Amino acid sequence: MLIPRPARLTRRAGSCVPTGILAGPGTRGPARLLAAYTGLPLVHNGPVIRLASKPGLGPEEYTLDVTPDRALLTASTEAGLLAGVQTIRQLAPRLPCLTIRDAPRLPWRGVLLDVARHFLPMEFLREFVDLLALHKYNVLHLHLTDDQGWRIEIAGRPRLTEIGAWRAESMVGPAGSGVFDGVPHGGFYTQRELRELVAFAAERGVRIVPEIDLPGHVRAALAAYPELGNRPEVPLPVWTEWGISPDILGVHDDVFAFCRDVLGQVADVFPSPYLHIGGDECPTTQWETSPAARAKAAELGVRPAELHPWFLGRLHDIVAGLGRRAVCWDETGHAAGRLPTGLIVTAWRDAAHGALAVAGGHPVVMAPHTSTYFDYRQSEDPGEPPREPVTTLEDVYRFDPLAGGLPVSDGTTPGVLGTQAQLWTEHAPTPDHVRHLAFPRLCALAERAWSPPGRGYADFHQRLTGHLDRLRALGALPKERVRFAGALGVPGKTVP
């Protein structure tokens, strides 16, 4: 019936068909959102859904009590009320009589959406945010910059979007294929557009965490401003390949002025307490040969390759100076012990590395690629994207972010802050490609992030059947079969 499954639910006989919504003091915003979802008016009497504040519940906890003549939704916070609104949204229009007391298992329940590899229209981002809210996700991790594109307007640095937002063509198939489509691609979001998206998401209880990937994955920025790199005399186009570009930021003062300016403007657009600085897949070969990098390494008494944790420490200080918490990928865990313990780590390699980061004093977002990378194939069917391995719906559901008895963190102590899915878009050029990759696997991870363990995959799969009808009615699923360029063949099958 419901996805994610509530922590406690007791069914009773009967149902309620409400004719209006009654907003108690302090509940006006969630009540208006519920009215928009259900089409019910805000009223003062009759069989209504009443929203009320109630002290003593957890940060996102809510209760819902439905009788034949009314429904009562209570919470101590707006976040709790918004979670309850999504439950009612799934049950409407005829609410079964029941009692629910519900709260999330993890504080951070997120999805990364990569808009750097392929630019996605703002209309789709709004739709996607609303679908995240439906599943009680509360974080959209927006990957805004990479080698293949820069997607956010930065005042005073116009070439980032005039040049860095556009590439001549895109690789077809997996990294290293050597095949290109010959089609120019690009786009960017203005700061005004992103502020409007932030407000839209906040109305639904979703926080947008921006990512500016540094000091690697910066080829698009270097195409715009080559003086920020280690080879300023070499003109670089925005990268058209997949994989990892060898071009990274230099370590001179102008680079950190750039980082300070960009991160400051990003923080001004996104009020989230978290700001993701990337930090992953940073080849240090250019630092080995750069006179400036070698001099800085000698000054610090380290090898040039060891400038990576030093660079991230500088970024951490910049972000802290903005009053925010820095988040980075667990690639940085190679230098564990030399990184500020205040860094929040997104553990993408495997759960064991996440556990090591917890042991090293970090709050961790568990995102092991074999369970949470939804750009991976979801079956052996022909036409799936050219990404290995296969990550099935059941694989996702059987992933436990707290495996091994890891503690839950609120972000201030070592432990598991949460989990998130990753939707990298090298092979997903359109919203329908993203929809195909996302669902139904996002439904499974939503339940693992929100619900207490115990009911099992068969119970989830039974509830999913009706939920897919709900998603289809919302337009969340592709209307036609999606085809992925460069799809991997399967023995005995034909790639369309």
C-alpha cells in the first residue's frame, strides 16, 4: 500500500473520503501543499483532514489517525508534517481507517542527479524533486560541474557558462569507446532559476546540496579559464569523452581565489548547511611536473601527490568560513588522518570504506556503487546502458546502510548520516533515460533509508505493484521503451 513502509501501522475497518483540509496553527505550508496534491479546499468543518502541531515528536516524526469521519495528521515540525502529507498523498482519495506513527531510520535520504554530463531541463528537475518528496527523500545532491560541462552561472566569471557549459560532441558507449555522436551539447542554469528550484524543493521538505567538483573533474572550468590549471599555455576544449580527464587545478593563489568566489556564490544560492566539494578521481600527474606544485609540496614537506589532502583542507576551510559543512567523496579516504574530521564523506567504493571513514571520525553517507549507482544496468536485457555491473531492484533492496551495527549520526558525530542513490548521466541524455534508470530502484532505496528493517523483499515487491500504477499516473515512468546508445550486447540477444 505505502512505499516507504511506515514504522508502525494498524489497519481498521472502514474508510474516509475527506471533502476538505483544516490547517491548524503553524501548519499552513504543508496544508497548502496537501491541497495542491488532492484538489481539496482549505475549509473549517465537515469530514476533513486536519493538520495540527503536537510537541514531543522527533524531527521528522508524524502520526496519522484516520476514522470514517476525519483524518488527523500531527507532528512537532514542518518536516514531520510534510512527511505525513506524502503518506496521505499516496492513500488519497479514499483514506483507509488506520493509525500510523512513523519516523525515518536515517537523517540523510538522498539522490544524486548529474546535470553536468548531460544538461537536464529545469521543468524535469522540478518534477524529479516532487517524486523524491513522494518517496520521503529529503536531499537532492545536484552535481553541477564536471569535465564535460559547467552548469551554474557565476557572476563575474562569464566564460564558465559561455564556454564551459558547451561541448562539441559526446562520446557514445563506455569510456574509451572512441566513438562520438558529432552533436553539440550544453546548457546552464541561472542563479535565479536555481533559487526558485531551492524554494520549490523546500516547500516539499527536500534540501538541495550542490556539488562543485574540485580539484579534479574541472576540464570545463579550465576550458574557460586555462590560467587556473597547470598548463595555462595549452588551450583545452570542454571534454567530450567519458572517464577521468588528467587536467586538474593548479595550487597557486589565483586558484583558491577562484574557489572562494565560486563556493561563496554557490552558498548564497543554496542555503543547505552542506556543500559538496567533490574531491574524487584527481590524478596528480600534472602536479608532479608543475614547478608551482612542486615548490608548494617542498614548502609543505610532502610529495606532490600528497597535495591532494592539503587542497581539500583548504576547501574545507573556505566552506567552514561560509558557515557550511563540506562533503567529499571517499576517494579522499586514501589520505585519512590528514583530512579535517569535520568533513562528511560520501562512501562510494564499498561499505567497508564507509566503515573505515566512520572509524576515522567522519559522518558518512553510504553510497556503495554496487548497490546505489543507478546508471548501472538493472538487468541483462539488451538495450540497457553500457555500464557494468548489473544492479537489480532486489540488489538495492537488500542493501543495508547500517550493516555491521554501524551507529546513526546526526552529522556532528562519527557514524552513518544516511544513504543516497547516484544517477550519473553519461548515458542518460534525456529525462526519459533518467526515469528509466531511477524507477523502480529509487523506491527500494527509499524504503531502506526510511523504514525499519524486517519485512523483507517479497512484502516490498507486493506493495510495489500498486505503487508503479501510481507512478505511471504521475508520468514518472517513460511512456515508451527507452534505448541507450552504445548499449552492451548480451549473448544470444540482439541490441535494438
